[in-house]
Amino acid sequence: MGEAKSKKSEQPIASKASSSQSSATATKEMSYNRSHIRVVLIGLGLIAIGLFLMSGGHMPSPEVWDESIIYSFRRTVLAPAFIIAGLAVEVYAIFKN
């Protein structure tokens, strides 16, 4: 009778060790794959294009003030639209399954 008890106690210990090893190898997957990274890079590209479009604006002559250079459509509408689109793409990339 004493031998039967020792066999029962040894068996669950061995099965616990083998199940813990298999679960450790299964958790080494990446959260984000290539498609996620591609969407993130597209969003960063849109933000960079928006910042590039917003740059510049120096006057050709220091004595003349030209509002059309500073407050142009490109700097007040187009560039912020690219930046907001890039941020929206980044939010989509974060929440994409």
C-alpha cells in the first residue's frame, strides 16, 4: 500500500514540469507584426510630410512684410491636415488587431 501512494505523488509532479516548459515557449510571440509596423511607418511619413510643408516662410526682403508667404494655404490648411491624418493613422495602427 505504501508503494501505491509514492507512485501517485510522483506522477503529478512530472506532468506539472512538462506543462510549464511548453507554456514558456508559447509566450515568445511578437505583439506587432509587419503589417502593424508598415502602418506605423506610413503614419510617421504623413507627419513628416506635414512638418516639411509647414517649414520655411522667410521673407525675400527684410523691409517687406508679405502675409501671403506666412499665411499661405499650404501652411495653414494643407500641412495641418497631413499631420492630423498621420496621427489618425498612428491611432489606427495601435488599435489594429
